[in-house]
Amino acid sequence: MTNVVDADTIFKELRTHSISEFFRKNSQMLGYSGKVRSLTTVVHEYSSNSLDACEEANILPEILVEVREIAEDKYSVKVKDNGPGIPTKIIGRVLATVLSGTKFHRYVQQRGQQGIGGSGCTLFSQITTGKPIHIKSGTTKNAYECDLTIDIKSNRPLITNMKDIDGSFKGLEIFGEFGDVKYESSDHGIFEYVRRTALSNPHASIKLIEPDGKENIFTRSVLELPKKPKITKPHPLGIGTNDLVEFAHMSESRKISSFLVDTFSRLSQNKVDELQALVSDVDFGMDPKKLAWSDAEKIVNAFRQVKWIVPDLDSLSTIGGGQIEATIKNILNPQFMSVVERRPKVFRGGIPFVVEAGIAYGGNAGKTTDTGARGVTLRFANKVPLLFDGSICAITTAINGIEWKRYGIKDFENEPISVMVNVSSVYVPYSGVGKQAVSQEPEIIDEIKLAVQDCARGLQRYMSGEKNRALHTSRYKIIMRYVSQLATNLNEITGIKKEEIEKQLKSLIDTRYRKLVEDEARNNAESDGEKSDYGDGEEGEG
Amino acid sequence: MTNVVDADTIFKELRTHSISEFFRKNSQMLGYSGKVRSLTTVVHEYSSNSLDACEEANILPEILVEVREIAEDKYSVKVKDNGPGIPTKIIGRVLATVLSGTKFHRYVQQRGQQGIGGSGCTLFSQITTGKPIHIKSGTTKNAYECDLTIDIKSNRPLITNMKDIDGSFKGLEIFGEFGDVKYESSDHGIFEYVRRTALSNPHASIKLIEPDGKENIFTRSVLELPKKPKITKPHPLGIGTNDLVEFAHMSESRKISSFLVDTFSRLSQNKVDELQALVSDVDFGMDPKKLAWSDAEKIVNAFRQVKWIVPDLDSLSTIGGGQIEATIKNILNPQFMSVVERRPKVFRGGIPFVVEAGIAYGGNAGKTTDTGARGVTLRFANKVPLLFDGSICAITTAINGIEWKRYGIKDFENEPISVMVNVSSVYVPYSGVGKQAVSQEPEIIDEIKLAVQDCARGLQRYMSGEKNRALHTSRYKIIMRYVSQLATNLNEITGIKKEEIEKQLKSLIDTRYRKLVEDEARNNAESDGEKSDYGDGEEGEG
């Protein structure tokens, strides 16, 4: 082996890089890959932040999204909300420091989780146009505007042109210019993103101004704010040994026993006794700061042996069955829909999540193409539409695993059907930093499948009702065609006037036919039970 | 709107998190999702680092991978190499600091790019077992062992039990224990990972000891080290405005003109003059530290208007056509193979990359299942096997876009065929931090498609030859069956002994048949031209 190079030479250029530098070089990992996707990602990040902020401030959101073409492959995006604004002294950390945020460490469900999205947009603006983003913010205390960029080497904010503005300005307005982007009316474009955001946020009013000047207004379907998710203590089943050790070492409690009660939800003194009996060799009187890995591991194993009350919904914020119905009716106006809101479940041992699903059929459901209607999957996580990376998403896997033929859908691809799934969790396991797909957790896939199958059973009844109606209609038409002949024959036998016989026969057949159709509808409605299926009964009588 | 919450309250818990904390919470983004995948990811990270280190040190790699089951869902992994080792004083930064590395900022192709993989394993070990990883390292200067963990809050290394060991120890040995993992013999398991690593690294010798004690030795197929990639200057076509500004502001050159010549490859004084003519309003005599975005943008646009010599291969390290052939023959022993090494191309305006492809048919190619052989895609980036996220990978997209019927493959899914693609680049655009898929860059997809189609044409000739041979063979057998009857008839007519006639007829038919088969083989060989197709000619005569 000649010319062997030694370790000192090889490692002489060792450096530690900032997270901003990393994402500057790998912006595709934040969703900035492809011109259309990149522009959608900007709107996705800003509008999610606006919805989160309004929800936290108890404000019904009014959001404006305005996209303008500046030059070829260069667009400006303005997103304005009526939210609480951002205090002056932290604006740089909120929108120009990667990994800064209020949400990362709290047990509360929000759209944003990571403290990456907003700062990622700032980074993307400066690396594609060299420009800062411009902010206007009005809180209850003051209003100001400024320009923001990130010092990439240090991941610190650079704030310029800070000045006060008229105090009547309320909320947050972000204006940025972005290069290597393109506006397109496709399944992956901003219009579709905003339309789906409206679908999953029926309490929001969103206005989108497209580059050609066209204004689209998505009015709210409901007037109440969604139930606000509570910051809760973590559930014992959601805890790994590493978490337990970390919580224990940070704890102010004096004993393991009180630490357990103070730190976790559903963990009473009775449960502590139950746990202590299972791990009698661990001293629950010990200072939690001294908890060793091996003892923590025993406690976590004990967590999995005792019975727990399931995590409650307080930390989870769903869209809500009634809201989904209102919004589907408002936006898709289908002939049939069925909505299911499942009970919360846990994945990875104990992280709570909840699945909501809806199926819409007919009307504006599905996607209209030149060759007819097509089936569409509408994926959401914490009410945020997921437009990309569908092929690696748990929602797609679940829906592809359903035998649609069983539910009266011969070919999902070629039916006017929309399947909507929203996965809500304090911690959604996204497959990537760009948060466009839910990773393939088996418990999540199973739960989605159950939810969609539940809706699909309603659809199946509707479809078979449709089939029966079609059958009745065709028999009705055949009989009607013979009525004239029959009336002539009966006239010959009975001597009653042909017109009279014809009229009576028609009336008889009509009544009988209507009864059949009504029975069908009633049967469907009864067997639906507590689930909310809604089939437009008038359709069959057309 | 009641109970509106103000911005100060909402943002009071704002925090900045370390990158270690981020990946502790989102370990699935590093590839730690699913028990099998997680264990494969550990071997993937350690063995890639070993191969990189050996290559840089000019050492033919000998790698040992040993996996042992410790408890249910808990395994230890040991990876030992004969590489250069790691100097004592930087071991903590190399393997216990996320985003530290030697490779991030250099223009040279290596398997690792980000300074995340090795430290990610340390993080995964400590969050699933609470244990440090144990290191033994021997450089040309000293040998030592130590334990490593990461202080997650600060992303700094914690080094314990450091001590000298016998100086005869050379190379690096890493031993770690990992929880929530599982060893499995599947397409996503460690055996398959190592087998594919051997396929794409014919110069490496790899021994895998499985948890059941079974030893698998993959011997090297070639004895030379691959051509070492050179650290080159970036090509002007690979540069964005942001890069140019950053390079300029860090430059020691006194003028823009000399800065350009010093910084970029293929950029001579002649090219500077050409560029200056295109952007006459930019002062090339100016201090590069003062280069403004707008001027930089003009220069980058000018870069795209002049003609450049394509980026050279020096910075790229391919497997090499001959090496691919040797390794395919060694590991798959197919009836037919065709290998193509394309010329370097650029994506995103100018980042150089090169595609190699190989098709193997028959023998051990494809995957053997209970229901027969199945087609297999072997994806590689910088010679590293990609086992996960195939559905979002540019390689899969390219291969799925090929009409296999045209090339004699009726149903790719059900043929004994392996298609191997390796994408090499100083900067591979991975779709995620876990580096398991190449993102969908149009230029890369097109280039892969061309490479595979090129190989497929060889396959098509082989398959049609096979078909002709099958035809000849069946005719031959039919004629042979009539020889006895014919000989009887001829004996009756001519009086010549039946045995004599039969012998002569058989000889005549045999000769004619062999000639047909040989012509076929020759025709195939001639039309193959410079590409290296290799069909096992003896097969047709069996």
C-alpha cells in the first residue's frame, strides 16, 4: 500500500457547521426542490404559522395570501393575518434563527413543531434573491416594520430598517421575494394548497390573490374557533427510558414517587403504588436527579404492564365531525358524504394521536379531468394539507390498502370520490424536515384504515342504494312502456276506457316505485347509527 | 372575540434548540424509523465512514461488521476497519457532535457529506439504551480507546474512560448497543445492505457476522483502489448568485477578475474577458469583498451564456465499468450482463454528476422467490446502497419510465433481472437527511434513463438471440425425432444400412444447427460496438 495518508492530514479540515449552513446547502430537505413545490412551501410555512398564532390568541383567522410575478422564475409572496403579531425584541429569533420556537418542547398540538419553517423561508429568500424578508407586526402594545436576514455562519438574525408604524396595524404581514420558483395551477400549486387549507380549517377565512390578479375567497364554514388544545403532561405510555431519565434529572421533586405524580398525566398515587410493587428493587424514595438508566428502564417497562386510562383528547385539536361536514358541503357539495371521528389511540407505545376521515362522492368531489372524474386523496396532518411525497405517507399506504370494490367503488382512480384524512397529534412523526408525509408507523396506518373503511361502509350502502334505484328506475321505465299496450288489452276485456285504465295503472306503478325508493333511503339511514352519513335523497328521484 | 391572548404571552416560552435536540426528537429523519431500518442505518453510517476513510488514506479496505442480539429488540453492532484511525483530540467532534465533519465544505466526492451520520448513531445509542459508544482507534501515532456520548442540550461531546491501548492496534473499531431495533433477512436488512456494498465497492473485503453466528465473507473482486477523487474548484455552471457573493466576500484576491480565475475551474483570463464583454457595467477591477448581489446576479447570468468545457471527472469517483463487470460476475454470476459508464453531466445549471448502470440477467440476478424470479433495482449514490424510500427516488422514477417490453422483458417484476444504477457527484441531492433517495432532479432522471436504456439495448439483442436459439432448439429436436423414421424410409428406397443413414443425417443436422447458433452469437457481438455486453454463449447450446 503506497502513499498511505495519515489521520492528522485527513482530519485537518474538520469543522462544525451551523444548522443554517446545513439547510442552505440542503434546502431540498426543507421542501425547496422544484420550482412549483418551492413556492407552495413558502405559502405553506407562512399560513400554518398564521393559523397557529390566531388559534393560540383565540382569534378567528382572516388570512390574505398574495402572489405576484416579478421576473421569470421570481415571485413575491405576501401573507397577512389578523393574529397577535410578534413582539419586537424576539422577531429575529422567531423568523431568522433556525430551530428557535415556542413549540418544540411543549406537549401541545400545533401545526408548527420545529422552529424551522418560518426561518427556512427567510433563508430561501436570501439564497435565491439576496433579499431580506420584510415584516410588519402589530401587537396589543406596539406596531413596527423591519427587514430580516440570517447570518448563515452563526445562525443568528440580522435585523435592519426597524421602525415604528401606525399603531392601528394589527397582526403580522410578511413580504418576501423568492427565486427559482414558479406559480402553477396544479395539484401541487398554491391554489390547491389554499383550497385544502380552507377544507381543513372551516373556521378560517382565506383570500388568495393569484399572479394574474384573480381573487379567490374561501369563506369560513363555521363561526366558532376550534377547541383549543391544552398543554398537558405527557402520558406514561408515550415515554421512553431516555425521556424518563431526562425528566427526572431536571425535576424539582424530592422523591421518585412525587416526581412521577407531578410529571405525568393519569399517574396517581395509586398508580405509583402499583408501579412500586412491580419494580420493588427501585427505591421510589430516591432523589430523581440520581435516577440511573437501568432503574429508569425498569420503571418504563412497568409503565407498559399496568392499565392506564387512555390519553385524553385535551392535548389534541381535531377539525371535528360537524365541521368537516360543513366544510365538505361548502367546498365539495357532494351527492353523498360520510364522516368519522375516531377515538384517540397511541403509537410507539404511547404517543397519543387521533384520526378523522371523510368520504365525499359526486358533486365537486374527486378531480375533474378531460377523461372524466378521478379519485383524490386529501391528506392532512394537524389540519395542514400535505401535497407532496404522498408515496411514502402513512395515509396513502392506508388508503391503497383498502379494497375499494367491496365498497361499491370499482376503480378508485376513475370515480368522483374524495377521501379526506386528518391525523392529529402533539407529535406527528413526519418522514422529513419538510413535513409533507407521515412516517409509516403501523398503529397510525391501521387506525387510518379503520377510519376510512368506516366511512366506506356508508358509501357502500349509498352506492348499492344507487344501484337499486337504478334497477328500480329501469324496471319502472320498462313497465311504463307496456302500460299503453296493457291498457288496450284491458279495455278489450273489460270495456273500461283505455285512457282511464292507463291513468290508474300509471298512478299505481308510480306509488309503488316511490315507496321502494323511500324504503331504501330509510334502511340506509337506520343502519348508519351514530355515524353521520348524508346522502342527497333527492338524487334517486330525478 | 373573547379572551384574546397577547403576543408576549404566546411567545414567552421561546427557545433555541440544539441540532442534537432536534434529531433526538426526530430520529426518524435520520433513518431511525422501524426496527429493521434503524439497525441497517447504523451499519450504513459506520461502513460508509470506514470506506471513505480507507479511500482517503489509500488503504484497500478490510471491514468487519458484527451484529449480536443482546435482548429482545436490542442489538450490539461492531464495525472495525483497517483505515487511518481518528486522532485522539478530535474523536469527540467526529463521532459525538452533530454537523461536524471534514467533508461539508470541500468540493470532493465522498460517501458522507453532512457530518451527521456517525454522531447520529451515537445519539441513537444513547436515547435507546442510555449507553455510550465504545471506540478503539489506532493512527500512525498512537492507539487509544474511549467511550462517547453527546451532551444533547449543547451538541458537545462527552468523552469518558479514555486510555492508551497497545500501539499495534490500527484502524477504527466502533462498538455500540442499540434499542428498538431488529435483525431481519429482508431486502431492507443488513445482509442485503452489505451484499450491495460489496457490489458497489469491488475493492473492499467485507466480513459480516450475523446474530446467529453465521459468517459471510464478501471477497474483493479487484485489487486496485478506485481512482481517488480530487478536491477541485467549483465549475462556474454549478454556482448560484448566493454562492458567488459568499465566495467573493471571503476572497483574498484584489480584483473581481483575479477572484474569478482563482476560485473557479475552467475559468481562464480569456473567459474573464468574454464575461466582462457580456456584463460591461460591472467593474471587474473592483474589490471582490464589495461585490453586490445585483452585480453577482449579472455575472452568474453571464456564466450561463458563455461556452464552458464540461466539468471533468477528477472530482468524481465512479465504480468503473470494468469493476462493475468484475463485481457483477463475482456476486451475481449472470447469463448476460451489459454495463454502461456515461460521460459526466450537470444538474441545476452546473453541479457535475455521472451515472453508471449495469443490467444482469439470469444466474443469481433478480430475486428468487417461491413463485419464481423477480426483477430487482439496485440503487446506489456515491457507491453507497440505498435500500429505503425507493418510491421517491430519481433512480426508481427513471427505471419505471422505461418500456421494458421494447427490450424483450415482458414483465420486469417477473424476470431474473437486476438493474444497478450508481449516481456519483460531489453533491448528491438527497431527498432527506437519512440519505436514502436521490431527489427528483430532471437532468438526473433523464441521464439515468439513457444509461439504463443503453444497457437494455444489449439485453434486447441477447433476449432476441435467446428467442432464436429457443426456436432453433425446438426445430432441431423435432427433426431429430423424425430421423429414425426417415432413415427407415431411405433404407427401403436406397438399400443403404439404416444405422449408417441415421448417423449421417444426425451429423448433418447437428452441424447446420451449430452454425445457426454461432452466426447468431457473432451478429450480437458485432452490433454491441464499444459497450461491454457479455452474454454467456454456451447457454444456448445446453
